[in-house]
Amino acid sequence: MASREVVKISDGQATEDGAGVSLIRYIGSPDLDHIDPFLLLDFFQSDNPDDYIAGFPPHPHRGFETVTYLLAGRVRHEDSTGRSGMLESGGVQWMTAGRGVIHSEMPEQEEGLLAGFQLWVNLPGRLKMSPPRYREFSKEEIPKEQREGGILLRVIAGKTHLGTQSPVEGVATNPLYLDVSLPGGITFYEPFKASMSAFVLVVEGRLIFSANDGISGVGQGQLALLGSGESVECSADEGGARFLLVAGEKIDEPIKRHGPFVMNTKEEIKNAILDFNSGRF
């Protein structure tokens, strides 16, 4: 199987969102607008409460899914469907906004480290007005896979080629979302469909991609967009590495954005704004 090469490396862009939460935006920035079907990827990490304490007060979404993966800390969420809960370290929340939801995500701590990722996954036009729903999983519910050489995976979405499957089901883009801990000098390999878009984000350490003949080293805090192929193959420097591998089926439809609304046409965006302003979310 042809291994995918690194075709672009991004350092992300420092920004603020919500009520002033400091974060790094990798997807959804001027440097990288989107990777079909992925619309946005934010990373937040700080032990300074001033960077996160204001959180994300009530705000709307329509037309896509949000995936929150918390690495450290606690976040309380509430929404317009009446649902509420607590996302804790290692937990995952997969929210399908569909036709519209208003929700808030507020840190449940006044000190200490808060860290995590939020990924936006587009919905095909036929599902953009589907009913909103939540799936939430604790750290213990996210399956792990141990491989030879000390490789450890957490399977957030999808199914690995060795058969470990996430509890997240029924996602139109059939995503694969892995959190991989890779010891130094060990090679990681994972096949997936050539029709999928894919990227890697290095959380710790440094990766070398075999398809680039050892030239493309991707360091901590960098996102590597992967080109065409049927697998990814990479190894870590001596100190080891931790990274996210994310892939998904392309939707290949027009994308019209207006803040928290992502639809196919300008008319649908106008309708989303009207519905929100009229209290129909």
C-alpha cells in the first residue's frame, strides 16, 4: 500500500475564542482553511486561569459536528435541549449540532492545567438539518490498543486495522481519530481508505514520515497534512512521540460559513441566522 507523504506543515495560529480563551487554531485559519470534511481544529492548553476561566458561554451551532477531546481538567456543558454534564480528563464529547443547538462549555476549575482539542466535522447537506444529539464518553470508555514495540493507541473514533473499535458510531464521514503514543525508534503503521483526507498533529516529540525518505520531520505543536495514499507510516525520534492521527471521508460539497453556522449555500446561512434570531434553535 502506498504510504502518504507530508504535503504541508502548519504551526497553527494563536488566537482567542469564546469569552477570551487562548488557543492555537490549526484548521479554520488563513493558513489552512479546511481539510474536507474537517472544518476547524483548536488546541487549548494553559495552567493560567486567566487564559481559560471565562470559557465558552452559550453560543449556537448548525450544520456540523463538534468533537471535544479533553487531555486535562474539567469542563461542564449545558445546551438548549436540556442536556448537561461534565467532561473530564481523557473524556470525549461528540455533538451533532444538526439543525441547531445552543450550548455552553465552562471550565469546572479555578486553577490547574486545562488542555484539550476541539474538532469540527462537516455534515453532508442531507444531514445538516437533522435533530441535534450528543454522545459522551469517559476516559474509561475510550478503548485502548497495545501494539508491539510499546505502541499505545486510544481509539476515539473509527476502527483500527487490528480491530479495536471506538464506541462512536453513525458518523457520516466514517472518521478515524487516534491518539498514539509512540516510543523512540519504533515505526507506526496504519492503513485506511485512499478516499479519505488525513492529517497528523504532534502533541509531544518529533515524527519522521517514511514516505518522505526521512526528510519531513514534524515537531511538537505542528500539524502535518498528508497527501494521497492508503496508509500512514512514521517513526519517532529517540525520546518518543505522541500524536493525533485523524482521517475522514470527503464530502465534496460547497461550504458556506458564517461563524458558528456551516451550510452549503448563502440562502441556508441566511435561514440559520433568521432561525437563531427568532428563537427557533
